Amino acid sequence: MTASASARPAAIRFTIPTVPERLNVLLRLHWSRRGRERRRLREYVLLFAPIRDPIDWPADVTLRFFTRTGRGDPDAFAKPLLDALQGVVLQDDSPRWIRSLAQSVRRGPQRTEILIEPAVGDE
């Protein structure tokens, strides 16, 4: 059962079992492989997100990327994931819909934890 996007939940939290390919790596790939990677990430979001309709309120987004080494540029991981979230969980990745974005890279089994909360002060 999926939660209603318009019910304005306290938080939307889910984990996907991968870390997105870094943006600078994606941009160097052949267009067909880049498309496959984008589709793969989108499929993970569709599979693990608890909602299927984009939220209709501004959000504070927290992304935690877990890698084997605990290293990497969180900005490079974030953009491909934000693109995959659009139309499924988020309306858009513009400042109108994402009021704050916190991101970090940590050491651990490979995964990405996603937390979307109503933006502070927008209730």
C-alpha cells in the first residue's frame, strides 16, 4: 500500500541498494550506457519509494551515500539521484520544491538512504 503524496507525511524514508554513478563519470559514458544507468537508478526509486505520486509541498532532502571506502563527492552522487526522484517522489529538483539538501558519504555496505521531510517553516 502506498502513502498518499498529498497527505503531507511527517517523513518519507527509504533506501536503495546502490550508490549512483558519479555525475562526472556519467557524462563521459556513451549516451546509450548513460541512459541505461539513468533507467537503472529510476527503477530502484520506483521499486523502493513508498509513494508513487510526487509530493506537493516544499521539502528538506537528506541523502546519505554509503560506499565501501566512505569516500566520494556527495554532490557528484546527488544529481543523478535527484533526477531519478523527479516525477516519482519529487515534483522537481528546483528551489521551489527542495528548500534544503543535506548530503554525506559514509563507509558501509553500498546503499543510499533517502529522507524527505516537509520544509521547516513551510507548514
